[in-house]
Amino acid sequence: MTTTYRAAPIARLPAYKQVADSIEADILAGRLQPGDGLPTEGEMATQFGVTRSTVREGVRMLEQTGMVERGGAKRLIVARPRASEMAQATSRGLAVAGVTFGEVWEVLVINFPQAAKLAAGRMDKAALADLEAVTAELETVADKDHDAIVRLAMQYLEGVARGVQNRFMFMTLVSLNNLIGASLSRVIARAPEARARIIEAQREISAALAAGDAKSAKTWMRKHIDDLKRGYEIAGVAVDTPVSV
């Protein structure tokens, strides 16, 4: 009896990758906590049975992924995850995967209104003041300053996301926010009334948040996100257009 099956050779990981994987596994398992120091390169070389250059390359991989960082006296420590950095990494991955604006909008329209609803009962005065400052700056920006309008529109949404005080939701919302930022400038350039409509929505959302009116905050955020899609339609940007960061 014959068979067409052919087994593939088992890949042997480079030693530096095995070093990185071992340290990462200890971090993910909780055996190493954020802020914990790692042994010196020499000590790890002895423990792993490899050269210092191999350890150095493995550590470099972990630094690039944000798992470890240099602390005082350049000592290696386990990094404390930063939501904004994780969100940026997620955004880049989704952009590379070819995610479209339509796909992003379907998630935005569900999650940002819910975020506004939750933020209505959680935002403190300082966070509300930050949102109002963003809108006040937007009112001084010229209609033709598309980059500034995009920056402030994204900054406002990020502020609402932060106000929910839920790190997972914040990371999710900011990663979505990042994905629409680059293409939004094209929309604003072709929709001259965009700045005024953004200002109106921000004012209404902020008023609802300040009053603790969850229903109104959710309703106005939904209108704001719907406006975003209409802006894409006015600008002639197809919903199947891949997003970028």
C-alpha cells in the first residue's frame, strides 16, 4: 500500500528565540511580574547554557515587543503593559490584515456609544475638563486645517474611551480610533461642514457626560459615529476601503 503523505522536517528554533520564549512564558504565567528585575546577561547565559550574545539577542526581541525594558542603571525589568502601546500594535496588525472601514465602523457604532453611556457615570471633573479643552481648541481651528481637526476629533474620542476606566475597553476603542484617523483627513477635506458637526456632537456628548445622562451620551455618540460614515459616503470613500495607520 502506498501513501502520498510526507512528514515535514521539525523546525529547530534559534537559541535566542528559545531564550526569549522561555522568559516570555514566565511573564505570561505570572512567575515574573511587572517591575521584577531580570538577572544580568551573564547570569542568564549561565542559566540557559548559551552565550551572552545569544541572551542579548533574545532580550532584544522582548524589548521590541514591550515585554521587558531598561530600568535604573539600565537593569532589565519586566515592563508594565501600556494600553496605548498595545492599542497601537493592535491597530498596525489589523491594518496589515487589510481590515476595511466598513468592518471598523460596525464595531465603532456598537462600542463607542456604549462607552459614552458608561463614561457618563464614571468621568471625574478633570477628565470632563480635558474633553471641553479639546472642543475649545477645535473651535479655534480653521476649516482647512484638516490635520488639526483629525487630531482633535481622535483626541476627544480617546478621552471618552479613557473615561470608561476599563483598560480592556480603552485598548479596544483606541485601536479602532487609530484605524480611522489616517483616512478621516480625506473625508474632512471633502466635507467642509465636518468641523462644525464634530463640534456640535462633542458639545452635546460633553454636556450629557457632565450631567451623568447616560442615555443622552449614548444617543449623541451614536449620532457622531453615524456622521462619520455619512462623511465617508459624501467623500466618495467606499466602505470596503482598507484602513491604514
